[in-house]
Amino acid sequence: MSVERSRLPDEIKHWYGDMICDYTYTLGIAGEKFFTGLKEGRILGTRCPRCGAVWVPPSIYCPDCFEELTEWVEVPDEGIVFSFTIAHAGPDGKPLQEPEIYAFILLDGADGGLLHKLGEVRPEEVYIGMRVKAVWAPEAERKGAITDIRYFKPVE
Ligand SMILES: [Zn+2]
């Protein structure tokens, strides 16, 4: 590492090398409770005492009116497809054998929702406003992760 100092701010110095970086992200207060809820098969949100909005995923401050949120509510694991996309390639860019459907699901009684996969439905059958319900992983397999919900499927 160089210890020489430059007095010229536009004189850019650089050197080549590799830096190893490890990151650990914490869930935060709201995330901790949200993911613990998923493990128990519950979708939790926070309700704003000022504007009445129910935030899912939960926030500890209302994004609309900045009120501190301390009231936790359970919302149904059912809602509507607000938006969706059909993926034909995986994260590695390689073509998928079967296309996957990703949707933003607006949960009943919430002013938000979850981005998740849709299952038990063909891409050409999905539409905005379609009612869907969570399909949970068996209790013993839940880890407190978003994948504790396997996918959302259409409600008959
Ligand atoms: Zn609010």
C-alpha cells in the first residue's frame, strides 16, 4: 500500500489487486419478527395508528406518514396477483426447462404484499387480479425464510 501523498486532487492513483469481502446482513427488528412468523405459518405486518395502513412486509416506520409502528397484525395468506412476469431463463442466464411465473401478490387487508412464485397454474392462465393462496412448506421443513411459502396457487 502506498503511503505517498498527492497534493493534486485530479491526479488519480491506483493499484491492482483483489479484495475479499464478506457481508452479513441482519434482518432488523421487523424482519426478525416477519420471518419468525413465516416459520409459524403466519404472515405478519404492522399497522399504522395514524393512517391505518397495514404494511407487509412489515416496517417499523410508516413509509407514508413516518409514524412509528408497534402494532403487529396477521394478514391472510391469500390475495390477488397485482403484477406478474414469466421467466424463461434462470439467474445464471441459462434457459429453464419449464418457464417460472413470478408475481407480486397483494395480500388481503394489507397495503403491500409479497413477491413470490406461482404454481399449479400455466403461464397462459395467469391474469392480473387472479385470486391466489399460499402453499406452505410442511411445518418441520420451515426455516424462517420466504421459501417457507413454496408458492402461491390459484384459489378455486
Ligand atoms: Zn401511516
